[in-house]
Amino acid sequence: MASIRRRKPIEPSSTSVQKEDEDEDEEEEVEEDHSKNKHRKKSDKKSKPKWSCVDNCCWIVGYICVTWWTLLFLYNVMPASLPLYVTEAITGPLPDPPGVKLRKEGLKAKHPVVFVPGIVTAGLELWEGHQCADGLFRKRLWGGTFGEVYKRPLCWVEHMSLDNETGLDPPGIRVRPVCGLVAADYFAPGYFVWAVLIANLAHIGYEEKTMYMASYDWRLSFQNTEVRDQTLSRIKSNIELMVEANGGNKAVIIPHSMGVLYFLHFMKWVEAPTPMGGGGGPDWCAKHIKAVMNIGGPFLGVPKAVAGLFSAEAKDIAVARAIAPGVLNNGFQTLQHIMRMSRTWDSTMSMIPKGGDTIWGDLDWSPEEGYTPMKSKQRNTDTQKASQDDPETEISQTKRANYGRIISFGKDVAEALSSDIERIDFRDAVKGQSVANNTCRDVWTEYHDMGFGGIKAVAEYKVYTAESMIDLLRFVAPKMMERGSAHFSYGIADYLDDPKYQHYKYWSNPLETKLPNAPEMEIFSLYGVGVPTERAYIYKLSPSAECTIPFQIDTSADEHDEDSCLKGGVYSVDGDETVPVLSSGFMCAKGWRGKTRFNPSGSRTYIREYAHSPPANFLEGRGTQSGAHVDIMGNFALIEDVMRVAAGATGEELGGDQVYSDIFKWSEKINLQL
Amino acid sequence: MASILRFRKQCYVEPVKFQFFQPQTFDKKEETVATEAKTALENNEKRNKRQQKERSCVNSCCCVIGYMCTTWWLLLVLFNCLPAAFPGFQVPESPGTRLKREGLTALHPVVLVPGIVTGGLELWEGKPCAEGLFRKRLWGGSFTEILKRPLCLLEHLALHNETGLDPPGIRLRAVPGLVAADYFAPGYFVWAVLIENLAKIGYEGKNMHMAAYDWRLSFQNTENHSGGPQSPNDVSVSLLAHVPEILIRDQTLSRLKSQIELMYVTNGYKKVVVVPHSMGVIYFLHFLKWVETPPPMGGGGGPGWCAKHIKAIMNIGPVFLGVPKAVSNLFSAEAKDMASIRAMDPGLLDSEILRLQALEHVMRVTRTWDSIASLLPKGGETVWGNLDWSPEEGYACDLSKKRYLQASAGDKDTNGSDVKMGFHVKDSNKYGRIISFGKETLQLPSSQLPSVDTKWKSSDPLNLILEKCSFHLHKWVLIKILQQEFLGTRTIKNTNSSCGGEVWTEYDEMCRETIRKIAENKPYTARTALDLLRFVAPKMMQRVDSHLSYGIADNLDDPKYTRYKYWSNPLETKLPDAPDIEIYCSYGVGIPTERSYVYKLSPNDRCKSIPFRIDSSVDGDKDSCLRGGVYLADGDETVPVISAGFMCAKGWRGRTRFNPSGIATHIREYRHKPPASLLEGRGLESGAHVDIMGNFALIEDVLRVAAGATGTEIGGDRVYSDIFRMSDRINLRL
């Protein structure tokens, strides 16, 4: 089956190749064919045209096949190192992969390693399904080739959705995470996630017994993975086993993306007493964890999650959209289907920006203000040191971007002074019953319950900051947020010893939990910088209000100025394309630095930033110095850091902080009681 | 994929052939095409003879290929459009669906323990020739790599000949998870059917675990090599002292222990049901002892561990007492499907480059696998019979078949007497003689046979050296010394004989004279066959003897039985103290199974060949069990009934010295019935060793036990063979 799918898309290209090859022949042959046809016509008129047509078709198919097979044969015969030679000939000698390099240095596997994959990158497989999913038992619904998305999209959406009320399996459907390293080594064929890191670790002696992929069902809220699959218990037991079997060497944990929050949740869970937690006792983390190396961690959430939940439009949270354009185009309700599906996933709500206006800025202020993308790019490449000559003067010239206004309706509103904006509170607005919506009942997004009145009220509030945005989501999607607020919290704790913070809903919010009592544990925050990252959005009402989502990003809002951060209705700041620097760096730069109330035992924190430099040419694939959210997993510098720590190095030995962005300056601006 | 490749190959060949068969093929096609082609050809000839002819040939080639491709794609499209179930062909309802309707739900967590060769192995570190295969399966899966670079792959599959662990620079590890052994090759299920049925009643990843292990290693080595020296002159230990990092292997036993404990806790303190298959049975037997033994050698679970965590052990196709096949496999690499490399990969054996040495290569590789030696027959002559006697004697192949077809279990008595009548008349089969040279010796009474050379029984290497021919003696000693120095790297082999090729089986070190002497000693029983192996493959057996034992214990309380080499032999260990466990022996019956072999000297005098081979020309008369040099007995095609059933039927039945706590045992036999039609695939009522994993009756039993039923609730013993009668004949003190 796979071969057919592969063969089909290549056909056109092979024809073109063949055409080039046999251009000369072709013409002759065409002539010849005509002459043949003529001859045939003379001899037998009736059956002639039909036959020659079929013949010709087959003849062409034959040529294509032969060419294809020849190419395939050549490809298979070709020594495996050939592409490498070609690449080296063009780009010059490649650096040794870190695994090879460090092996030469004599590094050996020491600490067991645990990977915690993020959202959407891990595979899910079917264990029980409805009639329409016959024959897919233990096949991957998510990850892998996504063949089923094309074949039976509606069935697929049905199986990927969770129950809208409970956030657990719908009756009769069981979709479970794939186990083992295969769960997230490749997301799709050829699109690595963890594979490069795994391969490099294997070079210095790691193997299955010292590496563990803590795969979990990333659609569920964190506590529900324990309720349903006992995933947290499994992780606990596996870490214990690995530590014991490796002679007491503590584990190095490497979470990526949402896995960072998941592991934060785990660390609280494992030390909490049994009914709600894992009962590991107060020193479990101190005994079992050497370091937590967070890669691209959205500690404080990502603005993208808001856009994703609000209108299913963020760029790669709704990966479903990107990978399956066919699905999007074959019906007008696709986006709604996706929205309905992703709104049943509690996990997306774990990424809503946390900390409210204190962190993300209010109407007039934001920690990143004054950031200009062009300038920072130059700085990254040139000096690597934050040039401290104050850009105040420049800022007054260029327009200030109000990053604090995460959602604003209309470009003018986004730029206006706060005193000029007239806002009508939407919270008390009556949701009208809209008459027209009965036609599209089969797709259910909660927008249908809102009616025109509600939609208008939302638009008239004009500007939403991180705090009021949560109210907005509560208003437009009450059921989802009701489910979500039972599992997640987005505030800042005033008093951390308040007994209410023992509830699991606070465990994944770093601003409402204390780190475990493990002074020797090291926390790293590794992330890419230098890629424009979505930070705030300009929305408009959707023109056709019938069956579509009533809001959409106003892609026409653009600043013609080259220095501007506004492109296609999106304000961007420095980050790794998904997570803004503020979210991934703040906790390690300030929130947990030293002995603070969030880090009472004074665990050491380190910031390791990796400046993004795009691949020099297409032969490099996704680049070995990338800083993008997922591609950073192939960044050689990052891999080297991870391997050194796994082989026993401390943060100091790595070189302490490595900073290219303005994270320390921005953190200073945030006024948070520590 | 494989089929497409094959098809593609055909297409490659096609154009070449086509030039010769052009007219015929056109005839075969429709007449119109032929006439057209002819007219076209004629026309072309008129215009431009040479050029046109060539071109038309190319054209028609492409045409034909085009036709074939289009048809192929059409068929493929049709196949994909086809509804999953044929309207005419009714698949019987799977046991999972039926039991779900009955209301069964997942209760006890299930642990699956795969057997030998069915588990996948993947590469973690390799030689340059295996570049690009990182974390790809070398064993299991599509096996395409074996076809592409056979020698490289065999090198990676082999273990170190002295230590039985990884060779330096190569790390091949077991695939973890359910994928390890659900399918052995694409479309060839092993556990997949059982898993699917379990899933129907609610099982999933959290309460089902596949205990995959590296099946090439000896059992204790899957944990690590920390067992300590078994004897002062243990070669492997002294060797390992130099390379400490390979001491540590996979900790598979610890992992299994931790998984069982975890599942026990997370599933509401429900004990686990263990389902081992084939060699997994003795692997799990080893685990049972290991887990209760204190830490340096064992898992330190304490004496109550098994009683606390295990509800039932449902052994499928168990090889408790070994299989005769293992002997012939180690002796001459010839058993029928144990050496499945050979069966699966005929291309490998027939290929031009390897033609001469394929079998020898296989032999070299398999002899480095300790696990195959764990399947050698255990219990010696007491269980497997001596020169004159065997427990199965009187088993008549044809009669038994008829009986299986006609009679149900009810009228067994009358048939039993029939059989007795039968064997008084005929010559009885001498099953006890596992290996004999020449058919005549097989039939002779023992008094007329030459006595077995007692000198062989000494396993002292010096004795063995003296046995070798004198002109080889010097080299042999030299090699020994060299090997001590160089830790047995393979370079030395080249010095050892005139035909120092790459293939190294220990036969190179023996000269024809010794080989002839082996043959003169005529028949070997289970006990002497071991001595024979010790003689022809001293190094392998020396390694093996430190990990495995094949005897019967006289006094089980002897402190020596705390050593791990005895743990996988049911006749030298006690079952754990856990009276609530139930042990099932589920196996197929009704298929002729290899029991003993007639050998001859290989006519081939080439130095690198294996000097012995099964004499496939020897055939008995119609009723005889002798076919193609192999004596057959009842069994599941691999394991004879006596090995699969004896422990449950007698050895552990009631309170015996092997089963001091009186664990209940149940025998569940499944009569083999070949698939009725092609559409049934490998059959729903098969009794064959691997195919039985798709047997609906067996699956139903497993599901019921997993959902909480006890042995008596599923019907207690279910017996079709003569296992109880055979067991009675075995004179073993209990």
C-alpha cells in the first residue's frame, strides 16, 4: 500500500524527467505513432482508434514504470554515503555529529535518560473503535503517515475527539498512546523529533534500558492521564527501576514543549500523598532526578494557544490543518471539525498564557516593549552580547507595539492609546438565539449557542489582555473552560502555603507551585531564539457569518514599515517560532533563580539559548543549528549539552548561562513578588 | 511490499525474455493485438528496417509492462475497495467478540512471554557494513536486509563464541513492547490474534505487557553477567574480567519484575496471568526462581513474591523437557524449522556466493546462541528412553491419525487397546535412540551394538585434545594459547586448518578419522547425545554447561541447586511456594513431530562442510513413523507431547518433590485440524507450534482465565493424546 502512495506522487516528476531525457526520441516517436495509426486506419477502421489509444496509454505507463524502476534501482544500488559526499562537496566538510565527537572525547553513558514528548508530536493508536475504523486496530491514528486522515476524515475526527463533558474517552472508542521510543522518534516519516537525539545518545552507549520515552496521551489533561492510563505511575516506576538498575545514578529528564508542564505536574504529583498523588514521599525528586533539561518549555503558556482555541487559526498548534490540506479543502466545515475536535482536548488549555497581566502586560505596557526584530537579528549574529545602549530614542521613532493586547479587534484599536478605546463589557451580554444556525447543526462548536448578540458583544470589547482573554474564552466556550478550569489554573499565587494549592489543578502552573525540595537538582531551560514568534493578534469579524467560525485573524493588517513586528495580523516577538522567550525563559531567569518562594530549596537554574541560523542549503535538511521549536531537537549544540549532562556534567561545567536575547532585561521589568 | 518487489522483479526479467517470446505472447493475448502488431511490424519493416525493429521492440516491451502495471494497480485498487468481509465467506465470530457479549471484561493483567526466534531484534551499534540500520530490525519484520547483505547480518546476529554475549562493537537489542512479537514477518502473526482478542474485552497497554527479551542469550545473561563464577575454570568469567562493560546486559528480568509489580498495583491489586510460549516457558520458569532468590544472583523479591503477584501461568506449546530438534540443529544445523533462517530464506542458501557455505554460516551463528542449547532434551534416558525403551513406544503414526479423526475423547478405552494390539505386531520404534547412524543400527537390539566409548564422558578439554588427530594437535594447542592471549578474536581461525575460510565451525578442528569414529559408535540416547555434542563442539558446550543443566536432581535440597544454571530445568528445581497459582500446559496434538534422527556421513569431503547429515533416503513402510530419516511422534510439529505434557501430567501433579506446595496443574490439548480452505489462512483450529496462537479454543481459554476463571471452571484437563499413559511409563521418583 505504502508503495502505491509513494509511487503516485512521483509519477509526474518521473514523467518530466523522462521527457527531458527522451525529448529527441519523443518527437520522432510521436510522428512514428501517427504514421502507425495511419497505417492501421487503412487496414482496419473499426477497432483502430480505441486500440491505439489503449496501447498508447499502456505504452506511456510502461515507460514511466521503467524509468521509475531504473531510478529506484539506481537509488538502491547507490552507496549509502553518496548523499553525504555530495553534501560535503557543496558545503565543505560537515562537523562530526556530537555523538561521534563526544565519544572520541571518551564520554560514556552514565545517567539514565527520560524523554517527555510534547503536544502533538507523540503517536496515538487505536485499541477499540467504531464500525468505520475497522481494520485499524493498533494502527496509528496520529503520527506516522496519516493515511487514514485522507481516507476517512470524518471517522478520523470522530475517533480523535474526546468526550466533551468528561474530557475522557467517548463510549466505544479507545485511543491510546504508543509505547516506547517509537512513540515520538519520528512524527511523520522523515520528520524527526527525538530520533537525532536518540541516535547521538546511542553513540556513547545509551540503549533501551537506559533511555525511556515517557509517552502519554497528550490530548488529556495531565491528571487524567493517571486516572485513565496510570501514566504517571508508570513513569514513576520506570524512573525508579532505571535509577536502581544503573547503580543509583539519578535520571536526567528531557521534556520538550508541553512535556515541560507535564513533568512539572509529575514532580508535584509524585511527592503528593497517595489518593491524589503518587506517594513517593517528600524527597523522591531529590533521590531520583539529577537534572531537568527543558527544551522549548512554554512554562507560562503560549499566545498561540489562545488563537487556536478562539478560532482554530494558530499556525502549528492545529497541526492537523497544516498536514492535511486536502481535508481542509474538501468541505467547508473542515475548520469547524478541527475546532470541535481540538476543543475536546484538555491539554491545549494547559498552554493558555499564565500569570495574567503581571507577566504578559496590560493595555499599555508589556515586558517586551521596544523589541524590534531587525535590530535583534543583527545583534544575534554580530556581537552576541546585548548591546546595552538604550534603544529608547529609537523606540520613540518607531511605533510601539502593544504586545499586552493579545487580541484586539481592528488594527486601529491595537495601536490606539488605551484612553481612546471605548469598550463595552461583554460578560453580561445575553447570548441570542440565532435562527440561521440550524442548518449546520452536525458540526458543533459552541459558537452556535452564542448567536449574533454574543458575537457582537465580544467584538465590541475591542481589546483583550492575558487576563480578560480567559474571561473571553469562558464566554465563547463555556463548556470547554468549565472542564479546563477543573484541571488548570492560570493565576499567580499570593500565598503558596495556602492549602488550596495542594490541588492538582495548580501543579502545572509554575507560578502557583513550589519546586520540590531538591537542592541538588538542576533545572535547565534550553530554547531557540531569533525566530519571530506569535505574540498578539488582530482579529476581525468573519464576513460570512453563516456556518463558519465568526472570528478570524485579520491577515490584511500589515505594517509596511520593514522594522515592524506586525505581519499578517500577527504581532511577533523573539522566540522559537512557537514559544516567546518570555514564556520559556522567565522562570529560569528570575522566577526560580536563587532561593525564591517558588523555589524554596534553591535548585540551580541555567538558561541555554541557541541562536537560530537557518540551514544554509536544502541539503542540510532541517539544519543543525536551527532554533525553531521542533527543529531545535536536531541542533548540534543543544544535543551536545544534553549529552554532556547525561554523561555527568553539571550546569557550571557546561558554561552556565548562554544568552542571546533580552530575557534578563525583560524579566527585570516584570514586577513579581519573589 | 514483498509481493510488489517480486512483481517488480518479474517486470525486470520480462523485457529480456520478451525478445524471444514475442510472437507467442502476442498469440496468448488477444488475436487482434497480434494482427495489429504484425501489420505494424510489416509496415515498419518496409520503411526502415533496422531502426524500426529496435524501436518497436522497446515499444512493445513498454507496452507489456504498461499493461501489467495497469492491471496490477487495478487489482490493487479493487482489493482496497473490497469490503473487509467477503459476502460469501463467513468468518466465524472471534472469541473476543463472543466473550464480550457474554459480559467478560478485563480483570487480571496479562504478561506475554515470547519464545525463541519470534521476537524482533534491532541494531543499536554495528560495524560499518550495517550503516544506516540504526534502530532498524535485523530480525523479525521484512528481513530485506538479510537478502541485501547476508554476511554482514549474520555477523551481527552472532554472539561472541566464548562469552555468549555481544561481540565487541556490536549491540543488538530486543525490540520492546507489543510490537516485539505480534507479527514475526508481515502477515505472519504470532501474538497479534491473541492481542486483538484480549483488546476486545478491554485489554490495552496498561494491563497487557510483552516481556520481550533477547532470545539469543542464555537466560541469566538477559539480566546481566553478575551471576559470579560457576566454577574456577569458567572461561567466560575469566574473559569477561578484561572487558567489564559488556558485563551489563539488558536487565530484562528486573524489568519484568518491576512491570509485574506495577501492573499489579495499578490494576487494583489483581494478580497477573502469564502467557509464555515455546521457549518463553522455560524462560519464565527461570524467572520464577530468579525473582525469589536474594539479590546478588536473583531479584530479591522474597519467598512470597510469586504467590502475591501471579494468578496463573498458561504455558503454550511448552518445551519443559526440551526438543530433539535442538540436538539435530546443533549437531548439523538441519532441523526443519528451528533453524528458521534456512526455511525463511531459501534465497540465502541457494545464492551463488554463499552456496557452499550457507549451512555452515548458519551453524556458526546458531552455535553462538546459548538459548538453542536450552532446548536440548532434559532428563536423559529416564525421560527420553534408552537404547531399548522409550515412553512413546507403541505409538503408531497412522493408527493415531485415524483415531484422531474418528473417535472423540469418549471412547478412548477401546482405541487404546487397539493400539496395543498394533504395536505387538509391528516393530516398535526405537525413539530412545535420538541419533543413530544408518537404519540397521536403529533396529538392532542393544546387545548387538558396540558399546559407547566412555572416554567421551569426560568433559576435560585435555582429554578432548588427545582425542583429536595427532597432526592437528600442535595447532590446537597453539590456538589455545593464542586465544588466551587475544581473547579469542576471530583472526586466529585462519591459522587452524588448511582451508581457513571465514566460516568457522568447530568441525574444522576434527579430522575425518575422529568423525568416522563418531559414526561407528552408532546410536546415541538423550544422555549420550549430550556427550556427543560436548565432543564435537567443546567450546559451545563448555559455555552452555555453565548456564544450563540437563539432568534430574536426586536431592533437590542440595545447596548446589541454588545456582542459576538449574533454574530453567523443571527436573532440577522446585516450583515456588505458591499454592494458589495454577499452571496450564496448553499445546497442540495430532501432528507428527520429530523425535529421533537417522544420520549418515556426508559424502562431501570438502573441508568446510558439516561432516554429518540426516539420511533422508531412509524411509519406513507405510505405517511406520520413519520418514525421510526422521522418526516422528505425536506433538505439535516442534515439541513432542512428552516434553510439553509430562510435567503437568505427572511431574507436578499433586504434591511432588518438584512441586512441594501442591500447585494445581491442568493439561489443555488442542487437536490439530488443518485449515479447511485457503481463505482461512493458517487455520482457526490449528495445533501447530506457532499457528496454535490463532486457535480459537485456546484463545477462549486464555481470555476466560484472564477474566478471572479458574482451571476447573474452564473444564479441567482436556486430553486427546496418550500423555497420561506415557507419563506412567516414565519411572521418575516424585
